[in-house]
Amino acid sequence: MSVVPAEQIYTVSELNQLVRQLFEAEPRFARCYVAGEISNFKHHTSGHMYFTLKDEQSRLRAVMFAGKNRSIGFKPEDGMRVIVVGSISVFDRDGSYQMYVDEMQPDGIGALYVAFTQLKERLTAEGLFAQSRKRPLPRYPKRIGVVTSPTGAVIRDICSTLRRRYPNATVVLSPAQVQGPTAAATLVRGIERLVRLSEEAEPIDVVIVARGGGSLEELWPFNEEILARAIAACPIPVISAVGHETDFTIADFVADVRAATPTGAAEQAAPSAQELYLKLSQLKNATHVGLTRKLESHRKQLQYLERSRALQDPERSISTRRVTLDYLESQLRQFAQRPLVQADRQFRSLRDRVIRLDMRSQVSNGRMKLAAFETRASGTIKTHLSTKVNNFERLVATLTALNPLAVLSRGYSVIFRPDGETVVSKANDLHPGDEVSLRLQDGFVKGRIVEDWGGSHGRAVQSKLDI
């Protein structure tokens, strides 16, 4: 290898930067359109989307940053064909070139259907299609709002149907585009316009959002999310009538009622005047029959009353009721006086019994008996008390004679062992040096045996006590 000047040798980073500059200097790479199939798709937690675009022969790495991908109206997935718009550059760290995507859209009709399906699934998960949030239509609307094109056949069909079926209703047109990229926004403004008119002027009872049939691309404004949310937020019940009977849009699912055609929407929004007239006629006949039967019943009852004795001879009827009243009055008096008579009889009987008892003599006899009982009781108590006192004095004298302390008062004493409990009753039980305790009349004294005073030949030993 020949010697190369140092200034001609590139580092890897310098070479990658140089290639990147070449890419960025090429105008065709600054903004280019690329069609391909998505693979290796990854939606990072940062919000960035990383994926690979491929066709039958090649692959291209791509990235779409979070600030760019918020505006796309569908969810990219592996296998989906898309058209992307962006710039080509080199990623210095890896030395590979990749596409930085600014915009993305589905490629072809199949992609529109994918976007429709994805939005439908997402709104279903949010509950916008739930049957529980569907509101009933008013039975007899006075003002019907219509959001559609002012020049198409739809508004003419709706108005002619309402004039034929229910001419009492007033149609309020809120014009909007029904086809094209800006149609969804004008449809939303049309609904909002009717809501404001209902709040600020006379109320609108029901809103019809309608257009005629068409292809999927032509009906696409009614599949956009902004219109679906506007219908869901509308405080007035909404009827969706988009396309023909076989056409279904997101607006149909979120509306309170779906009509197959604009004419069908007008028929559902208002009742048939002929049917109402027929129903009123039936109610009129039923009311007439009911009243006729009621009047006939009252007429028969009146005739019965006219033939009654009370109306033909009222004085006799009154006299009969007077007799009944007199009888009831007599019975009432008897019932009222009977308890008083019985109480008076009982009082007189008790009074006579009290008089016959002669309470004063009975009280005098009672006093005499009480005095005699008192005398007998007093003597018995005194005798019993005297006996008890004599017995008590005898017992006291006996206890006094038996009391050892009485003996001690005559000069005697009792000898105890040092514990103060064991009595010494024999002289032989004592020996010189033994300690003893003497119980005298007025207390105890302690002493010790110091010597014997005599022999022990058959007689008790006499000991000298040192106190």
C-alpha cells in the first residue's frame, strides 16, 4: 500500500457525515414520496414510530417522530401498504441511510377500509355506539333540523316527505358540504349551528344528517372522527341517513337512529298525519261509545230513583225514619242510664253494710284486747329477762372461779419455757442453766436455774432461781 497523506484519511464518523451532507444537498431527497408495505413496525413509548418500508426487491428503514404522527387518522400495522412523504438522510451512528417521514396515508381503497375498521373498533371501545346512550325520538316534533347540501335532491326529498306526512313540522336547513376533504368540518359546523339556534331561539326537536349514495371515497366525510364525536356530543336526537340502504358509515353507528335513506329519515322523524287522523277518529268513536254507555247507565239509575218510595212519598219515608230515630234515642238513654243506676245501687249497699258494722264498738273492743295483750306481753318479757340475767351472772361467777389469773392474784405464778407457750409442771424438768418465763398477776418475768437445793433421792429437786 502506497503512502497516503493524513489529510486524505477519513474517520468513520467523518465519512458518514460527508455522505449525509451529500444526501441533504440533493433536492430530490429533501421531499420525496415513497410507496411500500410496512414491516417491523414499533410504536415506541416516546411516541416515535420505527418501521421498514419494503417491496418485492428492497427495504428502506424509516422513522416518524411523535410530533408528525399525531395527525394521521389510522393506526399503522405490519402488512399495510402506505404512501409516505419525507426526507432521506444518513444516521451517523450506524452509517445507514433512512427516511424521516413527515406524512403518511393509506395506499388505495383497501387502506380506506382499514382506516374505517380501526376507527369503528376504537369508538366502539369508548362506548360511542352503545345502545344505552341512544335517545328516543320525539313523537310529535315541531321543528326538524337538516344538515345536508342545500342544492341536492336530499333536502327536496325530505321536505316533500314531511309536507305529505306531517305538514305541522317546520324544516330548518343548516347547509354543509357532503363530499370532499373539507366536508366533515362543514358537517360539524352545521350541527353546531342547529344546536346554537335551538338554545337561542325556538327549540329544535330532532336533527337529520343526510346525503345520497356514492362510493366509499365520496361517503368518507361521514366516516371521519370529528363528525362522529360531534354527533355524540349533540344534545338533540340525531338521525343519520347517508347513502343507500346497503351503505353504512361511522355516522350511522353513533347516531341515535339510522335511516336507510333520506326519505326514510323523514318518515322516522315525524308521524303520518293520515295515521294520526285515523287514530283520532278511532279515539273519537271509542269516546262516543264510552260516553253513550255511561249516560245510559246513569239514565237507568235515575229512573230507578224516580220509582223509589222515598221520592214518590217523601213524608212517609221521613215518618218511618223518625220512628227509627225515636227508638234509637230511647235505647241510647237506657244504655247511658244503666251504669249510673247500677253504681247507685252498689253505693247504697256498701253504705248499709258500713252502718251495720258499728265501727265505734268494734274499735273499743279492739282497744281492750290490745291493752290485755300488752299487759301479758310485758309480764312475760320481764320474767324471761330476769331468768336470762340470773343465768348470765352464774356463768360469770363460774368463769371467774376457773380463771387462772384469779389464782395468780393470791401470790401464785406459772412457769413457762422461754417460748412462752410450754408450761413447766415438774421440778425434774428443770436443770441448772435453763431459762424460764414466769407468769405473774400483772405480767411476765424471765429467770435462770442456777443450782439445786437438795438431793434427788426419790423427791423432786428444789432449784434456786435467779431472776
